[in-house]
Amino acid sequence: MNSGRTDRNRIRIRSSALILREEKILLVQLDGPTRPYPIWIPPGGEVIPGEPLHEAVIREVEEEAGIRVEPIRISLHHQFVSPPFHAIEYYWLCDWVGGVPKLGSDPDRPGDAILTDIAWVPLIELSDRPVFPECLRTGMERYGRRDGCIELQLSDERGV
């Protein structure tokens, strides 16, 4: 990978989606620079300067997963620090409103196939996979600070 990429040695703001359906969560597999092995993450990515967080998550999910979502609320805030990488991440609980999930790409890295798979992963199997942020593996309905996560509340008053 190119060591001169702009995602190193700066703080990035990311907006990602928690999309739930029938006791499963939609995840993409990422073969990125921060781990020596592929990891599973919610679809999302960097916020463009001047772009509202809710618009960023809509754009990123369409790019990476080929579907349209409606952000409901931010359910999780996470800070990832692994020098030279540093990201502040906002995870939105989203409704899936259209399209069929299919693996997309990262337009910031054309020709660099860092997204390798997409899947509806059963919630009960999250602890068996390399899922990040790690708090997604340790409890989908927990509140409070855990594994760098500030809040994790995936259900709302509608029972979503």
C-alpha cells in the first residue's frame, strides 16, 4: 500500500452504518492497512469537509454496499488509535430503504481492492469473527464505555 496516503498521521472523521435485519447486521470485509488480516466492519467511511455526518453515512453505504439507508440516530461513538492511524468514528443506526446489498468499492482507493466481501452476519456469530470496533463483538445491547466505545444502543422505541 502507498505509505503517502492521506489517511495517515492525521485525525479522520468517519460515519458508518449499523444496519440490522432479522437478528443480523450488514458488514463488509476490509483488507486494510491497520491489521495483518482481514476484518469485518459496518459499511462507512470518511466524511468529506463540509458534509454533514448523516449525508456521509448515506453516501458511504451506497458506495460500499450498494444500498440506500435512512439514518435514524447515532448509536455508537468510537475512537480508533493505532499510529499512524487515528479516527473518530460515528456509527448510525440506519433503516435499509432500498437496493440489494452488493460489494462496492472505496472510491478513495481506485484499483485497490480493500473491500473483499459483504455479508449479513448473525448477531450471535459476531464474537467468532474479527469484527471491529471490538465492542460490536462483546455485546450488541450494552451501554457505557467498553473497548473504546462510548455508547452502544441498537434498539429504539420502535423496537428496531
